[in-house]
Amino acid sequence: MENIINSGTFSLIILPILIFLARIVDVTFGTIRIIFVSRGMKWLAPIFGFFEIMIWLFAIGQVFNNLTNITYYVAYAGGFACGNFVGIWIEEKMAIGTLVVRIITRKDGIQLIEFLKSEGFGVTIIDAEGATGKVKIIYTIIKRRDLQQVVNIIKRFNTRAFYSIEEVRSASEGIFPHGKQGYISNFPGFFRLTRSGK
């Protein structure tokens, strides 16, 4: 083992790969930690923060021990870049949180409203005046994992409807589709999220 560590192959190939992978993991953990902080998950965020900084210390330590080797710098920077990509991908798969979808339509929107209701989504409708005349504003609070379904419903009933999507820090009560469960990607079962509806 000592011969492998002291060999040129280890310092030129294996260690840069380890630095690259360590940066991917630590940046990914950092992304997840930020998500947990923004969602108020105060017990999970410190756990990910602990492992994030431990891995980062390993990676930066190896770079500082080999300041003259450009390969280590490339591995460190490349791992950071890939870690951002992986972190964003995982964040999309986790789909944690609640969103408000605001739909503005010049049509009466009855079919759209009734279909959203039939799918278990709560809706609030407001008559309003827009730049081109009377419009309806339809609000619905949804779980983030249901966003694509809601967008597809909007496009199905009104391809020209304007809609915007915003993050919701917290929401009480609310009507959500029954009988669905969400999971944080492929994380262990204790990260399981369940949904409730009324």
C-alpha cells in the first residue's frame, strides 16, 4: 500500500481523481444543505454541513500539499463545476417544497378550474382587469413535485394563458391531491416525505 501511495501513478492520476470526486460530493452536499436551510429543516442541514466541510478539507488539503501540480487545480475546479451540476440535478429530483402557481387567462377558465379541482388541487379565482380587458386570476398552491402536471393541465386547456410560479416558504391548511407520496430522490427512508390533504 505504501508503494502505491508513493508511486507516480498515485500522485498524477489517482489523487487528482479523488480530489475531483471529493469536490463533486462536497458541492452536492452544500446544495442539499442550502435547500434544507431554505425549507426550515434545521436538523438535516447541520448533518450535511458537517460532511460537506470534512470532504472539502480533504480536497483543499491535497491541493495545498501540492501547490506546484497544475493537475490538482484542474481536478479541484472540475469537481466544483460538476458538483454544481449534480447538486442541481438532485435538487430537481428531490422536488421538496410548496409552490404557488398564478394563472391569468382571458377565457372564463371554467374547464381549467374544474379539471384542477377534479385532480384534487385547490383553486382560488379572482376577477380582474388587465391591459387587454377583463381576465381571471387563478391561484393554486401545489407541491413542487406536481408542478409539471399542473403546467401540462394549463397548456391543455389554454395554450395562451400566462402563468407564473413562486416558492412558498410555508402554507397552512390547503387542498392537495390525496393518495400520493413524495420521496427525496433515493435517500434512505427516514427522509421520506408524506403528503396530506383536506
